[in-house]
Amino acid sequence: MSVVTMREKKNVSYKSCFDVIGPVMIGPSSSHTAGALAMGLIANKLFKKLPKKVVVKYYESFAETHKGHGTDLAIISGILGFEADDSRVLEAIKIAESKGIDITFLEKSGDSPAGHPNTADIYLEDDSRYIRTMGISVGGGLIKVKHIEIDGFTLQLEGSLPIMIAISGSDNLELELHRIFKKHDVDINNSTSLEKDGKYLYQFDLDSQLSSDARKELEKLSETANVIIL
Amino acid sequence: MYMSIKEIVDTANERQVPIYTLAIEQEMEVMRSTFDETWSKMEKNLKTMENAVNKSTEGDGVFSLTGLTGGEAVKIKKYRANGKTLSGDIMMNGVQNAIGTNEVNAAMGVICATPTAGASGTTPGVLFTIKETLQLSREEQIHFLFTSSLFGMIVANNACIAGALGGCQAEVGSASAMAAAAAVEAAGGTPEQSAHAFSTALQNLLGLVCDPVAGLVEVPCVKRNAVGTANALVAADLALAGVENLINADEAVEAMYKVGRQMPRELRETGLGGVADTPTGIAIRNKVLGKEE
């Protein structure tokens, strides 16, 4: 695996006023409930369907307090694709179990491998594939995605959203992605390209949310590539 | 993006525009959204706050699953109805709405995080009491939320708003400071006065620890929002009276961040220190966790 390109720029975590007045959410904790749900949604977007098995590892404050904060319900809600103010959040584990999903929560002792007190490590699998993602909940419902394993690739990330990932069997994809970014005036803070066994992964830390036109055009690429917009 | 409170105050003065205008402009630019999208999102947040406050006094009130918190907003409402309170009805109206919102939050109801869920009562506490005092229109209430958001983003990007990183000073402290700044603007104060109110409110809650009993956002979180609201109203009144601060708002944010870094892990949302570590706190922890296991 080789890193082809890398470009750094200062990241501002809280870009929207609705990061601090918001989100609208089911209580009781923005970092341990809404943030946890956001991490589950990342896993959902990476896996793109319901898993058969879920393993969640908690570290530090998450390990100490997940029970009282509804963190378990929140992460499973995200994995099921529910939004933070969805009334089904309270029933998420029951709903998941009724769909035959096997769920395990583990409280890990010691420091977070991501260096943050609010850390969760989420693993999803079914018969054919798995994904893993480790996120940190930095406050007010905002998260950073520090680690992703998908389709044989491993990514270590700065973690500020939005992040775009595209995986394809052809390296023609890179040119196409840059053409779309240029057309829609998308600013890239940082990018990584990986190659492994004839497969290519392109990952971009985006400076701001994609416009709906840019999003549509990128999603069209999913006919030939695995396109993920986080 | 605005990265300091000084930049916000200077720009508002130079351009002679209110701070909420700067907040809306920045949001539209950074998030590439239209005015209508931005406005309706904030309107939804306001509606969520109103719903939570209303829900808190329906019937006997709302109660959390553990039963540790709930029903206090109803008690305060009844107490206020007697017409005789020590801190006055404007203050107790704010306190009722702050506590009510956090009771709904603890009961896993729907709230708007401001900036966090644990601190979600402070902002509506201030907003809905000055709404009556100042006869604020719906539009002006939405302006209040935009102004407080711009101050909140400075705290979030330069310090932190998570109890696990900075203690309760980062949550209720930040919320109180944001609301104080917005209250000053709503009352017709200058941008400098907003910054002074912000600084006073944050300094007054500096060092506040995050020590949730059994790790739950209930005790002492719910009542701390009462203090967040009261502190914001006092800080706003002080600023409007012309009382200034030697330590400016940006320095107060920096101080809050440093104090957070100096706090031991036990006092940063682990449920291991402060009131969580009292005999009663420990007994509640054992009972609550025992129930679940």
C-alpha cells in the first residue's frame, strides 16, 4: 500500500452555526448520544446495508458512562440509519435484534487508541465483508472519524467531516473525481490515494458540505465505484 | 470564518450591522446554503426548544427512566403562581424553562443541543424569559439564536464544549456566556457590551467540574442549567449597566480551555469525582447500574 498524495490545511472542526445551536436530538447527551448516533451513521454509510453482526468497543468516558447516556441505543440507531431526533431511537436495539443482528458491546480499560475520552470502535460484518470505524465525539454532537477499514484498505484520518471516499478497480476514477470537484468548486483540505491488489482508494477531506448538484454527480459514479460521502 | 470575539465585535462595528447578520452570512457562505434554508433550520431549533419547555409542565411533568430527576419544572411553575419569589418572576421563569428543558433531555425527550444536550436548558431559559420582558417577536428570537451561535463557534473552535474535555465550564459555562451575549444584543446593547457579558458569564463559571452521578446527565446537570440561565441574565444586566471586564472575552475562552486541560480525568464526565463521588452519589451509581445489569 502506498500513499501517493498528501496535502495539509488547518482544519476548523465546527463549521456550521448548527453545530453549536443544534442538533435537534433525543437526549440525554450530545456527545454520548447524538455523537454516538453520528458514529453509527458513519458505519451505516460505509457498510451500506444491515450487518449480521455488530461489535462496539468503548473507551474512557464512553466505557464509564455509555449505559446511562443511551449510547448503545444511539450507536445501533445510527447503524440502522435513524436520525438523531427519530422516535425509534429508544427502540433501536429491539428493532435490530428483531432483524437478526447479533450485537456485542465491550468496555475497554485503559487509554483510547484515538487519544480522546469519547471513543467508540465499531465493527460490522455479514457473510461477505466487514468494515471497521473508530470515531471520537468531540462535543455538541460533532464527531471526527479517526480510523476506517474497508474493502481491504486501512485509513488513518484527521477526521473532520465531510469526508469523501471512492474505491474502484480502475485508476481512471481519480481524474473524474477531480473534474467533478473543479466543476463544482469543491475545496479539498487533504487527500490520500491508496493502491492495493489492483484496487484504488481515493479519500478527500472536504472543506465544506457538497452542494446537492456535486453530490448527485459524485453518486452517479457508484455504478462503477464504491462511493461513500460521510 | 470568525475565529475571535474581537473580530466579531470589530466587524459588527465597522459595518454597523448586528451580530446575527454576521452569523447568518458566515453560515450561508461556509455551508453553501441559502438564506431560507439557514433561517428555517434555526426556526426548527426554536420550535424544538418551545416544545420541550411546554412538555416539561404538562401534567405532573416529565421524569427520567431512573427517576432521579423530573417534575421540578411543575413545582417551580406552581411556586411562581403564588406571586412571591425571592429572585423575582423574570428570573424564576428562566430557571423553570432551563430546568424543564433538561428534565425533558434526561427523560430522553427531543431537545436542541445548545451547545450540548447537558447544557440544553440554559439558552431557552434565558431566551423565553427575556422574550416576555423585551416583547421579542419570533424573528427576534431567531436572531438571538444566531447571535449566540456565533459566540458559541468561537468557544468550540478555540477551546471546547465537551464536558469530557473541559468540564461543565465548557458546557453550561459556554452556554451561559453565549446566551448572555445574545441577550445583550436583544436588549439593544452594543457589540462590546455583548462581549463583556460573554466574558463575565464565562469567568463566573470558570472551573465548574463535570461530575454526573452514575454518569447520567441528571444530577447535578439539570440544576446547573438553572444557574447557567441566572448567571447569563446577571452578566447581561451588568454589561448593559456599563460594567466592563479587565479580562476580555477571547482571553476568558483561552482561560477556560487551559483550566479544562488542568482538570483531572475524574472531573471530566467520567462520573468518578465531585458529587458523583459522595456516599449518596456512589449509592445511586450502584443502584442504577445494578438495576441494569
